[in-house]
Amino acid sequence: MNSTITRAHALDIASLELALVGNCSIGALVDGAARMLWCCMPRFDSPPVFHALLDSGRGVPRDGCFVIELQDFVRAEQHYDDGTAVLRTRLYDSAGQGVEVVDFAPRFEDHGRTFRPTQLVRRVRPLRGTPRVRVVLRPRFDWGAGVPMVTRGSNHLRFVMPDGVLRLTTNLPLTYVAEETWFALRESQSMVLGPDETLEGGLEETARRFEEQTVRYWRRWTRRLGVPLEWQDAVIRAAITLKLCQYEDTGAIVAAMTTSIPEAPGTARNWDYRYCWIRDAFFVVRALNTLSEVGTMEIYLRWLYDVAQAAAGGHVQPLFGLGLERELPEREIASLGGYRGMGPVRVGNQAHTHLQHDVYGNIVLGAAQAFHDRRLFRPGNIDDFRLLESMGEQAYRLHDQPDAGMWELRTRARVHTSSAIMSWAACDRLAKVARALGLHDREGLWRERADRVRARVLEAAWHPKRQCFVESFGGETLDASVLLMTEVGFIDPRDERFVKTFECLERTLCDGPFMRRYEAADDFGVPEVAFNVCAFWRIDALARLGRIDEAREAFEMMVARRNAVGLLSEDMVPSTGELWGNFPQTYSMVGIINGAVRLSRRWDTVV
């Protein structure tokens, strides 16, 4: 995809017309005018060094950003290099002069290991004429409250902060960078921002080599994907984005790169998603597995088994920090005004204290393929199975006990249907794994338990008057999460009870192809916007029901609502298509992959 923006658009209020660059160590968000507005270092869940996205109620960003600005700017074009995480932004002035900015984080194989430093590279070159540019580089610490001390070397600037030093190495005139001076750009120049380390080799040569090797790495990575025939560009972009959301050092996968982008305008539904939810990570792993990208799963399983082992058969919280941190206390940041001035900005997430009983099913589901897939370097073994059985015991014990549910309600607990479905899935998958391992007595035990849980859900979650499955045992209201019944194999989609449930959901929660999460008011009132993954769940159900033409039409509409470089956030305003919620949202990107794989024509229809 290729976006074009005008000066009026580029200098307008903040939006989620953003591109993600990263390397599985860090990630940064860049807007269509080559402004880097968000980046956390040294981890995704660290405080930001660029925070302007969350202090964007005052117009053009001037603090907490890294901007390459073109004098007399009138328009821009932006796109990724095909099949890569390398971003190109072209800026043009009123005289037709232009510059190209290339953004990436180095990632490539080096000496048998993946080189992925905590480092961003920005390369800028003139396209036509002698354009005048300036660099505005203003990293901050302590969530925008702290200004670093700046020192100068022969070819670098050092930004000294309490928790470390950032170094900018560049062949641009340091005086112009330090003083934000306009100057004429006559040749290709480079900037490398990262730890306070000296580069090996010449800067321009190093930057060029890093770019070439990073492009080569990603194109080899995408070339190995088993993509569907149709919507290949959308699927490849989604796959790269999901991969970039894995913090590869530990294997954890963040739900999104940001915190506190409101789910809807002015609602205070502002949450920190820069952590690893076991539920979200399972869906990421499964989506990439469908494209034959099992490496992400292998790395994630190391993290997941550490979670399960630490639990010792007891309670597992639904999310953790990237380094397995258990305590993620939620607090509000007074120093930032919020996205478009819509605070509060929150750090941490209260959900780490919740009981969410679907977590045990998601642990088992996340690991189950490892016992059947012969491609893996380390297939699941009997010790892994015993560990997963301890999670299954919890799932079975808690399947009919109240919890906060997958939507993480803060003020009430119920026996949520979606949690009970995932408890069934834990028992069902353990029975299948036991069969694969030849443990027939354990297979029988887990099959019996799965059948008991299934019977309980079918009886307790059915509402006789509404003739549908509802959000909780004995409940009254509808919830889109019951669509997961078919996705995890709990019920045949042609079952009359599911068909009636689907019809009720369409009448109650849908705005055309878009879908809200639930109909009841939550802690903040009745939901107003569509939740993107729910729309993809509906598309999946349509396909399973044999309504393929409707599913394809709805899927095309969702693909068309991505931003200009192919990314989605968590939420959307159906009437305008405007994106809201944390970004890019892994759940939403998963939906693109799942929908394309399910709906695409087969390769043998054209080959």
C-alpha cells in the first residue's frame, strides 16, 4: 500500500495513520510526514523516549519526537518496501523538490545469530533539487517530564538520562542537528540512534549495509510464508506486524505497541497494552502457524512454559510483563495530556490482578501444536504434557466459577461463557495430545472431562426465551465472544443453536460488517464503537455457515478500513472508519490472516 498526504493533513490533529518499524527488540511509530512520535526503549513496555503521540492535543509535536522536516512542505508519500519492515517516506515542497526518509531497525543474521540491536536507523537523501530540511530530535524520559542533558562528540550527540544514555551518530552537521537549524540537503546522510556505543566501520557504509541486510532478511522471511492466493499483500503486512510485536529476547508477545489510545473519543477507556496477554498471544501464534511460520511459536513457548512452571499448578494471571513481571500496578501519568488531549495516560494494567479462567485453555491451546508438528526443533514431550495437565486441572476445576471474563470487567464477576468454552478447549486438546503420546488412560480422563464441561456450557449458557447462547451462565445479554464456539471446535457451526445465536448477534451487535463486543453496559457505559476482532469472528462464522459471498464482502470492507500502510488498531467508528484504540492491535492483525486463509480461492484454481 502507498499513502499520499497533504500539508493540511500532515499538520492536522494526531491520528492512527502510523507505520510501525521495529526488529523484535524495539518498535517505533512514524506518521505520514516522517515524524517519529512513539518509541519505548529498551523494551516495548519501557517508558517512551518519544512520547508525542500521547501529548498530541496541542498541534504539531515539538517534544518527545524525532522529526525530519522539509521546508515549505506540501505533500508526502509513504510505503513499506515490499515484504519488509523497512519504511520509505517521500516529502515534497511547493517547488517540486523532495527528500526520501528511510526508517528501519536493523534485523538480520550475523555469525549464526539474529542481530537485532536496540537501535533505529534513519537515512535521508535528496530526490530532486536542493531541498532545505531540519532535524528535530527531542528524546525525553520519565514520561515526558524529564529533559536529558546533551553532550557532543566528534560525530555524535549523547542524550544523558537517569537510566542510560542515547547516542545519535550522524554525518549531518552536529550543530545543525543540535540547534534544529534549516540547511540544504545535497547528498545522502544517515542517523543511527541507540545505545552509547561506537559504530564499527564508517557511518554511511554501515547504515547502507544495515539497510540492505535488513531488507534481505525480511524478504527471505516472508518468502517462506505459506500465504493464500488472495489478499497476499494484506496477509504479509499482518504477518510482519505480528512478528514485530514479539519481544524476542524472552519470547513474550505484546497486545499492542501503545498505551492509552482511547477505545472511543472522550471515553477514558484508555489502557496500557504493552504487555503479554496469554489469550492474545495464543491467537497470534496460531495465525502465524497457519502461514507455516512456526518460529514465533517456538520462541513463545519458552516464555509460556516459564509461566506455567512458576504457577506450580495454581493461579495464573492473564498477563505479564515481557520479562515475566507479575506486578504491573496501574497508575496515571500527569505529565502527558493524552492522545488528542484525551487522557488519562495510564501505565500498568489492573487486569494483572484479575481472575480470568480462560487463561488455562489459552496456555494449553498455545502449546498443543508442538506435540503434533514434526518440523519443530523441540517438539512437545511427556514432561511438557505433565506441565500442561496442571493447567488443565485448573481449567476443569474453575470452568463453572465466576471470573472477570475476556473483556476484563472491573466491577463484577460472572461465570462467563467464553471462559467456560476455553476450559473445555483445554480438556479437549489435552485428550488429543495424550492420544498422540500414546497415553490412553489420560486421553480417556481428559475426554470425559471435556464432555462434562461441554454439557454444562450447552445447558447453562443457553437462554430459552432469547433462543441463543448468552455471555454468562444464567445471563441475559449477548456477547460476540460466543462466536469462538466454532473457532475452537466446541460446536458444529450448522448446529441450530449456534445458527440462532449468530442471527441474534447480527441483529443486536452489528452495524453492517462491523461488530460491537456486547450489548450490556460495562464499567464505562454501553460500548459505542466496533471492536475489530469481533468483525473478523463474524466473518469466520459466516464462512463456516456457508455464507461465503457475504463473508468475502465483509472481509473486503475490513481490509479496506486498514490505514494507509495496511495496519489496524483495536476499535473503529463504523460510520467513518476512523481507527481508535491501541495500535497496531495484534488481535486485529490476526483477523486479517485468518479471514484471508479461510476465504481465499485455492492455489490450484490458477496454477
